[in-house]
Amino acid sequence: MYSEIVMNHFKNPRNVGEIPDADGVGEVGNPMCGDIMNVFIKVKDNRIADIKFKTFGCGAAIAVSSMITEMAKGKTLEEAMRISNKDVAQALGGLPQNKLHCSNLGADALHAAIKNYLDRKAGKVPDLEKAREEHVAAPGGETCYCPYCFKEVAEEAPFCIFCGREIPHEH
Amino acid sequence: MGVIYLDHLSGTPLHPKVKEAMIAHINTVFGNPVSDHRIGQQAAQALEKARSQVAALINADPKEIVFESGGTESVNHAIKGVAIGLREKGRHIITTNIEHKSVLNSLRTLRLLDYQVTSLDVDRYGLVDPAQVEKAITPDTILISIMLANNEIGTIEPIADIAKIAQKHKVVFHTDAVAAVGVIPVDVKELGVDLLSLAANQFYGPPGVGALYIKRGTPVWPLLDGGMQENKRRAGTENLIGIVGMGVAAEMARLEMPERLPRLRALRDRLKEGLLAQIPEIIINGHPTQNLPHLLSVSIKYVEGESLMLMLDEEGIAVATRSACASGSLRASHVLIATGLDFATAQGTLLFSVGRDTTETDIDRVIETLPPIVQTLREMSPLYKKEQAL
């Protein structure tokens, strides 16, 4: 089901933990979509000097978290902002179609951490607690999304009524 | 060290006697049961023997057994067959929120054809209230389909009580008994159901073969149209090798059940007690006493089920998880959500099902292996510390 690289990162995740005096923190996901990822960064001379993560999620989510911290470490903020979900999935040797959204989570969390750092530098103090609650409330309970075109689809729909592609179900 | 297989709900290994019978059958019989020559009649005899064996397991008349390609086809046949058979009488069907997907999705198809479905809530143990079933019946109701035992939390539903209500209102009653037949005693006459689905791979028979019990006189239209096999109720040449296996599996289940059942329950309880003692903040799902003896559903807070399953697999322990139905987002089990579990906790669920080859040593290895895995994943989880701090 998973590539060797995914299993390697899942079994030996790099950079697990928190940075108590982080310069930037990114939090994305919520229990309803199944994964939650927090990214902590330390920034020095416009570069990501240190990075750690904490993730609640499936094997793919943990591997994505580990991989993206590896990829971002030592990069300038601009370079790190350009790391896309595709880059992460590719570096992992691919992800199963129905787990591709996990790679979005990784890139989003990294970018959120950088944005949080820039906001703090600009003197804005974002309320993380509030942002978190908005995330939890946003999907509205029973929402399902097509993994290809990301439009909302009916629960258990066998195919997406927007893009017409078959939606993989796990069982 | 061999793999410890604790996923018998997904499928059981073949009973040695089943394997033996299937191989003997392949070696000696190849005819088609519908052929009138002696080669064909040899096949017909094997078919009818298996039918009697399966009937005996659930106390049915052999004539009331129709072989199918598994539990899913059996359920589809029952639900769609009654919907078509009684289309002139009414269009309303009653079910519950915790049924197997073969029930849910059969009803999804019928909704497209303008049938109305009432899906009943369950309590925190997953129990259906018979009074709610009676309240949901309308003059338009043609079918009630409620599972005998839930395949994710093990709760055994009050099927006999619901059957009485169905009889009183002259509504056809189907029960999906796939997770129960061959594990616990199931008697169609005691239950009073009209239709009952079962599958061989739940009791050490082969996959891809099942049966539908159709009480004499129940108006069920065929799902597969064609020839006159299975007394015109299921067309198509029978999967005779599988059916022979199912027959022997049914006989072995009936004979071995008095010994199997308490053993499975003891193993399951050992696992339950061990995990409760070793891992803080876990929840045992399902009804505490009215449950399948071989199943244990455990929700482990702050961690996700697939991660747990993968790590156990690395340690040579095969279990199931019901964490995901991946339509873009990982989704928690509809059964666990129906019993009131929150999304995050439902995601962290492992489903253990023990079998006749499981030993106490296997159970002890799981009790030893799982706690450090949980700890590793909890330390990785952003939910762990946060909720602890509150």
C-alpha cells in the first residue's frame, strides 16, 4: 500500500517534537478530516534553522510530516514557501491516490508556520486558539470532498458528480 | 515467529476439514448439478448435501437455503429482492444507522428508485430499540432490515423482539447475520426472521460463498436472472467447490461451537483486561454483555488507528481498523459515530477478532506489544499533551 520511503519515514519519523520557544507555529487539520499537524520553526538569518512537528494521523500523514521537515530544514523562507504538496508526495516515492490529501496537510502546515513567523515579526499577534476552532468548525460535520477536484460530494458517492472520476473507498 | 492473525472478521483461514473436503471434491466431481446424467447428478448430490449442512447450522429447512456469492450478494438479494417483489404493496424500508455497507448501499440504490428509507438511531452500546422500530412502521412499510450482530462493535441486537413486531404488522424482516452465524448459535425459528444472510468466510469456510435463508413463502425476487438454479431464486452455475467448503464449515461450526465459543470469549476477555490494565485512556466499544464473543473494538485516545495497525503489522500482528473511508478526507466509522463517539476518538480504533487458532501466548504478545506503540504515537500527537493539560 505504501512505498518504502513512506514506510521508512513512518517507522523512523525525523524531527518529532515541539520547539518551546519557536519563532513560528503552524497548525492545520482537524479530527473530522482525520489528521492534525503542528509545525514549529526556529528562524535564523532568514533560514529555517530548526523545525519539529507533531501529528495525529495515518501512516501517510506521519510520513509527510517527517519528510516535509527534512525538506524545509536549512532552506530560506522563500525556498520553503515554494515546497508544494506535489514535491512532498514525489519525495516520498508517491502516495496512494486516496492519501494524496495528506501531502496537502504537510505543505499547509509548513506554510502556516512561516506565515505565523512573518506575522509575529510584523507585530501582528495571531490568536492560534481562535484559528484552531475555526478549522474544527469549518468542514461542518459530514462533508466529503472529491480527492481529485476537491469539490464537495455526497457521502459514499461512487463517483464525483463534478469531475466524473471514480472515488476510491477503502472497503 | 509467525504472524498473529487477529482479523477473523475480515476472513477466517480454512478449517483443515474444509480444505480436505474441497480438494477431495475437485479431484472427483466436475459436473454441473443441473445435468441429468450421472456426472451431473454426482454434483447435484454434493450441492444438496452442502445445503443440508448449512440449513442444520441455523435450524432451517434445506429448501429455504439459497447459495450466493457471499454475504454481500445475500444482503443485496434480500433487500432488493423484497423491494421488487413487493413494489406494488409499498415503498418504505426501515433499517438502522449501524448496518454493513452492503445494506447501506443497497438502500442507496433503492432510494434512486424512489423507495423511502427510515434509518434508526442506536444507543451508546449500539442497541436498537424495538419500540422505535414499531413506531417507524407505516402502511407503506414493506421491509425491515436490521443486523443480528454488528461487525464493528459486536453488539447483538434484539432480533427476536423486532421479528415479533414485524410479524404483527405483516412486514418482511431481514437480518444480516454475517458476523454472527457460525460464531454464536443462530436459530431462524427462534429468531422468527423471514430472511437471514450468512457468509462462509466468517466460520472457516472459503471466501466468495454465502447463503440467504428465505423462509417459505417470503416474496423475494431474484437478484440474478437466468436459469432455474437454486430453485429459480438465484440463476447461474453454482460455485460448487466453494459451496462444498461452506457445507463442511457449517457442520464443523455446529459441532465445535460448544467448545469454540467459551474459548474465544476467554481469549477476547484476556485481551480486553490486559489492554485496560496496560494502556490508560482507552474505550471498549459495544455492549458490555450482549456481544459477539470473538470481537474487541478498542478506541485509543489521541492516536490514529491506521498508524497503530501499521506498527502492529511491523511487529507481526494483523488487526483491522475502521478509521478510514477515504473520500478525500479520512472519515471515522459511521458505526462508532452512531454510538456517540467523537471523531478523533473514533479515528483511533482497533478491531481485534480472535479465532480458533488464537492462543493465550498470542494474546499476551499483543498486550506486551501494543502499549509502547501507543506511547510512541501519543508522544507524536498534538492532541495528547493538549488534552492532558486541560
